[in-house]
Amino acid sequence: MRRTRRLVGFSLFVISFLVAAACGGTSTSSSNPSKTGGLTIGFTNPIASNDQLHLLQDAITARAAALGDKVIAVNDNLDPNKQVSDIDQLVAQGVNGIIVFPLDPNAIKPAVQRAEAAGIKTIGINLTLGNSKATSVAPFHASVDQGEQEMATGTANWVVQQLHGKGNVLGVGLGIPVPTIEYQMKVMQQVVTNGGLTWLGRVDNPTDDAAGAQAPVAQALLRFPTIDAIVAYNDPSAIGAYAAVKAAGKAGQIRITGANGVALDQVRNGEIALSYDLLPWVQAICYVNVITDVLAGKSVPVTTVAPVQQITKDSVDKVRAWDKAVQQIRSGQLTKCAAPS
């Protein structure tokens, strides 16, 4: 199946910030609740104009509808202050629970506490990223993390295997220090170094798109005569890296990886060797399953980790179309917080 996805910035989809937490455990899946019926669930969307976040919202709405519930979504427009007022608005509207995609956990904490005081349960996204032993995410009831660790580790291990434990690796990060991306880059650096490779350093994409990555990678190609692999934080940056590599006459000599599963054609034609689908539609199932379990009084793990899917040239045509997945969620065919079979 041939399919394209509009290329969007990875930073917008993983914009939530790390928060401190105490020690505890994680789960890689949540239960599969039966129909609840009549619940109203709020969702704070960091920026609804982002394609992936818009699809995530649609999938959350579809999963809730399949359970007989409804969703009230608010658009925070990347403004922590608006997110605070949006949470207060959802409380005033009498929702039963809220799925919060935090822009700044510290800034919104009072609003979350007000929701809890009103008897409204909340869960947060990426609250325990980098702290897999967390035992509490108070005032939230639970966290659902997006699989950043698995994606970063899987990418780096793939590079180590492809280079047989010997070679030079360049990282491409984001010029704005978004903690989830910083965490992703840190993990990749650690894994490739532990695998025997040389981490040459990192260049940053100032504009979060393909054009923004091309110039710094071109400069790195001049500075480092031998680069065997380039690991980028997202697919648009990987596309920009390939443009620089091609212009330098080194196409096919450097393995390039991305992340977020939007550059399927580039993986298919070999320009990008590896990407990861963050599976926003699976994340939506995870979020709704966890919040409905919380509202049902069930015990849930402090952290549930949403699965991700590795994409290579051999597997790209097996990737499920996101819009089709939303339809299957709405019809009740897809119900589990689990990797696609």
C-alpha cells in the first residue's frame, strides 16, 4: 500500500515537558475496558492545527465513542497560560476526567489540583519519561508515555548493528531545547557510544523542518570527512540531511534515520534507512483506556508506555494508515493499547 503523510515537526507532537517523580514501575499496555457509557472526557490538545495532534484528537474521540462516551477537546495553541484556563473551562463544563498533554507541568499544576478538588480525575502524557521507576505523578492519577525510550534505543541499536560496531555517527537535534527531544538525543548518543561507535557530535535544526536541517548537516559534512550514519530527531530533519548528503555527492554512503513515521516514501525509496511510527492512533486508545479505568476505580500502573513501530524499506508497506485506523477504532475493531499485529 502506497501512502504519504504530510511532514510535520516532531517537536509539536512531543512538546510536553519532563517532570520530577519519585520511584516506581511501568506497564507497556493497559486494560481493554468494556463499554462505560455516559462519561465526558476532556482533552487538552497542545495545538490542534498540527496534523498528528489533530489525528490524535480524532482517535481519542473515536475510542471514547466506541465505549459510549464523548470527548470535549480544547486547543491550547502552545500557550501554557491558555492550557491552564482550558483545564478550568473543562472543570466548569463538568467533565468526568481529563487527558492532559502538558505544555508546562509546573505551570498547570494548580489547575490540575483544582480539577482533582472538584472530583475530576486526570492523567498526563509523558510525565515519567526518563524516570521509569516513578511511583507517583500527583496530582495526576497516572501517566501515559509515548515510547520515546524504545524509539531512541531501537534507532541507535539498529545503527550499531548496521555499522557492525565501528563507525562515526552525527546527531541532528532541535535548536529549541524541548526536553523530550533532548532525552531522545541523549539516549541515542549513549547507545551508539556503548555499541562501540564514535559520536561525532550534534548539529541542530533551527526551524523544525527539512530546510532547517540541510544547512547544518552540509556544514558537518565539510567538518567531518567520514560520517557513516546520521540520526535525526524527526523525519523532516532526516529529509534535510539526505538533501545535504546528496548535494555533497555522498548519497548511498551514509545511513540516515528519522522518527515519527511521516516520510514513508523516503523510506520506501531508500533515502531514509529507518524511521519510527509513534502510532498516534494507538496512543489514543491507551489514553482513553487508562482514563476510563481510573474513572471506573480500577488500579492502573503509574506509567503506561504506548508502543511504537519500527519502519524500514522491508516493512514500510505494512504500516497501517492512520485514517483507516481511526475508522477501525470508531467501529470497535481496534480496542487495545498494544502494538499493531
